[in-house]
Amino acid sequence: MAHISLQPSRRVLLDASPGPLHPAARDTLLAALDAGWADPRRLHREGRQARRLLDQAREVLAAGLGVRPPEVSFLPSGPTGLTHGVSGLLYAARRRGARVVAGAVEHSSLLVPGRHRAAMAEDPTLFEEVGVDGFGRIDLAAWEVALGRPGTVVAALQSVNGEIGTRQPLASAREAAARRGIPLLVDAMAGLGRDPAPADFDVLVGDARSWGGPGGVGLLVVPERTRWRLPGAVSELELGRTDVEPWVPLAMAAAEAWQQTAAVREEDSAEARELVDRIRAAAGAIPDTEVVGDPVERVAHVTTFSCLFVDGEAIVDELDRRGFAVASGSACTASTLAPSHVLAAMGVLTHGNVRVTLPLAATDPDRAAGVDAFCAALPDAVAAVRARLGTDRL
């Protein structure tokens, strides 16, 4: 009998964090290179046109987020927005304290206190990480206690974790912070555009790559009600929220990707959830494999599982050899093969983990076939790695 190959006839992208640029955003980017190249601060015709295009992009994103256009600023990246967001809240509240409370599974750019304020690096009590449960969800009782410590002036929490997909209880977390007069910064980089936009925040951060937009576009949303200001001289750029001028073509592409993704978000998410459920079932059927994250209260397109007796890098390489692009390690650090601080905080296996982030259907119309091929190939790939390491006999 002829051997039936389970290898796909094409490369299968299951690490879309970031993913490919949305086709419509690519077209907009190319067109905007000619229409929006000028400095939007100039008063000549080309400058005024660039300003109109930048304002139009801002209006599109503000409408999608349910805020006013002046409350939205373009920054060079989502992580930049995160550090600026914290710094602005800290400086605005400097007379009341200097203490930040954050979840233990937040992005690395938030969990490195020295990036926000030198004093934090010298005084660890100025930054407190709050633990999570086995699903990666914040411990609300511990959150309340941490917020109640003297000098706390900033609270920070993800809307969705980009590694395990678990949603955080933002409404309850913000209510606890608001009772103490503490603003809540919400990091929505992992789910913005793919999940409903958060409503419970005092500062919001996003990254255009999460909804099929280009790199180089972060969002910092500061509602009028929020006291926020960066230290030093006030910049003329983006309402004083950055000193890097946004590039109009990138902003236009981000806005176009948002419109396209928002128009089909419910259908795309429904399909992605069903596909991820297939992956979770296939992984869960492999011996000594743990599927992590909340099975219900999660973003639709992300999942992670950990295989005992294998190394994450080894299984990524094996799957890559078979035509599947997946990730391992932490989604929230610069080194993606570093041990996952997210899984460590949850108290689950950190070695042998595989992270899947499905692309948008618009960038991969055949993603369902790719998922089916992945589910068929996964058991043999794990077995092959275990056999090479000799751990299949343990």
C-alpha cells in the first residue's frame, strides 16, 4: 500500500502574530504612498492633503473604538503605546504616588519597571504583579488587595492574553480600580480588531498588526476624562503623546485594515473558534499533552498547548520541516523561545509548548484546510520528536 503523506502541499501559517498585511490594506498603503507622502503639518496643498488623510484614518479608528478622534494617537508600535501610557499616567499622578499594579501575565514591556521610571528599578515596592489562576485570569481578590496599598496610582491589565487567549474580567477590574480613584490602562494588543473593542478602560493601547494592519502603527487612546501627561516639554505631535511623527500611508493602511476586518469580524471569529476547537481537541488527545487557557472565555483565534518530554524549539523545528509555521515560548517577550512567563505564572508546563495564532481568513482563505492538515500531522510530529530524544520510552 502506498504511503499517504500528511505533509501539506503548501506552507501553513499558524503563527499570525503578527500576520500578513490585509490585501485591502496593502492596496491602500500603495495608493497612499503617492497621496499621503507629505508632512501633514505643512500648509501647502500636499501637506493639507496628508493632514486630511491622517485625520480620516484617525476618525475611522475612533469610530470603531467608540471614542472621539482627538482621543486617538498614532505611535510607532503597540509596546511603545504601552510604555507611554503608563508613563503619562504616572506623571499625571506624581503628587499622589508612584506605584503600579499589573497582572503577572502582561506584556514584557510592562513588566520591566525600569522602562517606566528609574525609581521603580531601585524600589521594587513601586511595582506589584498580581497572580492569575490556572486559566491565566487575574485573581480579583488579590487585585483588590494590591490596589489598596498606599501610593498606587496606575493599574494595568490585558483585555486578552496573546499566548493563551484568555479574556480578563475588565469590568470587575476597572470597577475595583475606580472605587479607589485609580485609572486602568488596558493592553488590547492581542485582540483588538479580532475581539469586540474593550469598553472598560481609562487608557487603551493597541497595535495595528492584530487586525491585519501594518507594523509601525500603535494606538494610544486617552479619553478626555483621564488625567495623563508625559514628563518634559509637551510635543506638538499627536496631541503631545509622542515625539515621533506618524507616517500617513501606514495610518491609512491601518484604518483600511480595521474597516475590512470589522465588517466580517463576527463571521471570521466564529470560524476561527471552530478551527481552534479542532486544534485543542487534537492536541488534547496526544498523551502527556496539556491544552491551556480558558476553553470558553477566550479570544477565538489563539490557543497554546504543552507537550511533556519535548523541547519547544524541537517541536517547532519538526513542524516547520513538515510545512507548518507555529510558535513557542512567550508571545510577550522579544525572545519568543524564552520560557513563557505566562505559563509559569499559571503554574502549568512551560517546556514543549506550542502556540497557534490563526491568520485572518482574508489573508489565508484556505486556513480551514491548513488546520485539518495540522491536526492530522501533529500526533506523528510529537511522537517523532519524542523518539529522537528517547523520551517515548519514559
